[in-house]
Amino acid sequence: MTKVNIYIIFGLIVFVSLLSLPGCNGEGTIKYDDGSYYVGETRFGLRHGQGSFTSADGSKYVGEFKDDLRHGQGILNWASGDLYVGEFQDNMYHGQGTYTGADGTKYVGEFKDDLFHGQGTLNWASGDLYIGEFQDDMYHGQGTLNRADGEVFSGIWEKGEFVGPIYHLANATNGGFSENGFNASQVDLLK
């Protein structure tokens, strides 16, 4: 028998032995030194599959895990009262989800790396409502902000700043010129 074959056989024996350790695969409870604990499916001693993790401060996550990280569908209820229901990737909000703050602020839409990113609706506790595109937690792209005081900003946003309204050229003529600077004949060509 060659040395390589001996190493392969030894490796398989160690691997099979590890699989048979309690809590290594299947379902179980993992208690951590800080008082937090996990109940659910495990693989190689890691949180993997469906489970519930309760942190020492009382925050709780129920959902899918992959290689010890929140990954897949889940619900994260923070001790502060904040709540997230949706998709996770590598421990972060990522994909479709709903975030509700303890103050009543609510966002429904797309997330990327824990940030509002993509299409979404943000209802502020103040009564303001934004519907549109987000990038890195900011209004970015096309969207409409309806403020609680009645003001409406509808159009293009860049990095949280309102750039300007969107004009429909065929309907926006004013004295021969549209609000975009085209004259009436140019507007007719664009119909």
C-alpha cells in the first residue's frame, strides 16, 4: 500500500468519525459562552438548514442557515423592536424583504448587502412616502416622494437628492417649447 493510499484511508476514517460526533450533523442545540443559543439543523457542528438563534440581548432569528450564517428565507426580530422578514445572503439582508423599524418606519422592496437597493416603498414614521428606486440606502433613479405636508417630488433622484421631474414631451409644450427645451416641432417628431 502506498503512502497516498494510507493518507486517503486515514482521512476517510477521521471524516467518518467526525460525522458521528454529537451535534455534528442532524438537529441539536448549540449553547454559546455569551448566553446565546441555537436550536435546529447542523452540519459539521455549524448552523446549517432550518433553525432558530437567540442572542444574549434577546434578538431572535428564525429561518435558514448556511455554513453558520443567516442565508435564505428568515425572520430577524431585534431586541430594539426592529423587524426584518425576507431573504438573507451571508448574514445580510439581500433580495426581497420587509423592514419595520420600532418607530413605525417601514420599507418593502429589494435589499443588497443590508441596504435598500432596487425597487421599493418606504413609509416614514413622519408620514412621508417614497415609491421608486433605491441605491445604497438612498433614493436613486426614478421615484416619487409624497411628503406629509402635501408636497410631491416625482422624477429622477441621484444619491438621495431630487434632480428634477420627468416630463412627457408630447404633453409638456409651453409657448412652442417643452420644459425640456425642445420646440413644438421637435416634440411632434418624438410622438
